[in-house]
Amino acid sequence: MNMIDGSPQLQSLISHLRTGPSLDNEQDSRYFRYFCETSAGDIARLFNQSVWERLIPQASESEPFISQALIALGAFTKGRASNGIEAFLHRQHGLDQYGRALVGMRQALNGSSYNARKALIACLLVYSIESIQGHLAIAAAHAASGENLLHEIVFDRKAKTLPPLSCQQDPTIDDDLCRAFSDLDLQALCVIDCRSSKLHERRTRDLNHLLLSMPSSFSNLKESHDWWQIIMRRNFHWIATARKTILEERPKDVESPSILIPDYEELDLKDENCSWTSVAVIPSTNPTLRGDCATYLDEIAHWESIAAPLVEEGLQAPEDSREFLAACLVKIQVAMMMIQVASVLLSMQLNGTHTFHNFIQSWIM
């Protein structure tokens, strides 16, 4: 059974990569091919497929730790599709290769051999391997670490105009790699985020500065999505700050809701670290939060109006096309983002005859 994507470009790349990295044995070669043919497409998101299908596999030709990590990903993915002793053996090989990759990362990123691009790729690989094993706390910590490294490299506070996801200070860092870490920031923000209030405040401020450069029109759906990523990240960093502020306003006799799940990794599930708890609907009279909430809702609507022609064009594309899927995803994200931003002060906004049902219906219609 041929598991290779039908794309001629991808088939050409895979054909080249089969003789690219120097692998120890045929078993490793099979796992590497399995990654290229199956795992890469599963991991890749809609707008950064080239990171996993091109950038990282090509980098593995010169960095052994990258090929070892990709072999591990292939083995773990194959293990998830298997049962019994076969699944166990795949997982054991994945753990062995992951251990070797970690040793190689430490050596490759030590002292004079360090460079930011290798560090970012290593972080992305560790995040992916920990995630596929279900180690959410470790994965979230690496996502936050990589995002922090990239933010310090990419963000130029003196620049008057900036592309949304580009690293002008280091030409070795591809735009697609920047997109991958924008995704990782959102992953950390939407799941378990233990970063400090001060960091969230800095990110909100920096991303607000970046949004001053947003154009009045977009040339394509990908550009509109890049700016939408910035808006979502800014909003979620603001929500994290607002959540902590609201918690400080909560009466001391009000207990946090308990969340009962197996806590094998000491997951820090306090309200301030989780965007999905009920803290978001605690009444608040903070005037700054009220003003920010109104501003950010207006900015979502503004972006939506600019992107509308491209989104509508995407919705007219064939239903199995990337353009159609991207347009549908954006429509869903905009509706959810408006609800999530507004819900920070939802209890205060809904009064009189208004109900939560009315609020939801107003955004759906």
C-alpha cells in the first residue's frame, strides 16, 4: 500500500530524502520514510506544512539529532497505529531514538556550535515528541520556551512596519518556522500556560505594537491568516492577564473550582493557567478590562471586514481544497474568539432580559 501523498513535489522530496540523512540501518530508514510519508502530514497544520514536509527533513541531512528525532516520531506514530507487542516495540525504538536525539541536541547546541535556528527546530521536535506521548506539561513548557526565544529574536520594537511572521534580524530563520512557533504559542495559551502575568503583559503590548502595521487589505488568504494569528495571540495573552486580575478581585471566601483528572506530571491546573475554566465569567468592574475588551472586539470585527472577500472566495472553492478548509477554519475561529474575549466580562455584560443564549445567537446569526 502506497502511503505517499500524491503531491509530485512531496514525492520528489521524499525520493531525495531516502538517500539524504545517513541512517544506521534499514529499520531506521523505514521509520524515517514513515515519518515523511505519514507523520509529517498529520503533524503539519494548514499554513505551515512546509516546516514538516520540507524544512525539518532537509535539515536532518546535516544534523544527526534531527534525523534521530524524526525516526522517533515515525516510530511513535507507527506504534499508535499498532497493537500489542508490535506497538510496544515501535514505542521502545522511539524512546531509544529520542534519547539519542536529546544527547545530540545538547552537543549541537553547546558553546560555539549554538545557533538559534537549530535551537528552534530542536524545541519544535521535543514539543512534538512529548505531545505524541501525552506529556502535556512538558510539551507546554517547551512550547513556551521556544516561543520566548523566537520572540526575542523576531520582535523589533523600533521598526515602523513589520511583516507579521518574519525574522529580519536572522535570515536563517524561515518565515514558516516563525509560523510554527506562532502556532505553539497558541497551543500553550489554550491548554496549560504557567507563564507569568508580566510576560503576558509584555506579549500583549508587543503584539499590539505589531498590529499597528496591519495593512488595510490582504493580498491572499495566507497573509490574512498570518495577521489573524497575531490577533489571536494578543487576545489570548490579554485574556491570561485579565484572568489573573479577575482572580485577584474574587472574594476570598469563593473557592476555585476543582478539576479532577489524573495528574501524573504535576500539571498546574489553577484557574489562572487554564483558559477553559469558569473563572472567565466572574463579574468584574475593572474599567481597564472593560475598555480593552471593547477595543479587541472591535479589532476582531475590523480584521473580519478586511479578510471577508478572501474568506468568501475560499468558501466558494472545492470542499476538499485547502482554500475551503482555511476559510471554514477562520470563520469558526472568529466566532469563537469573539465569544472568548467577550466572556471575560460576560456576567457584567449580560443583564436585564439578555441571556447567554441570546449572546451566543447574536454571534452565530
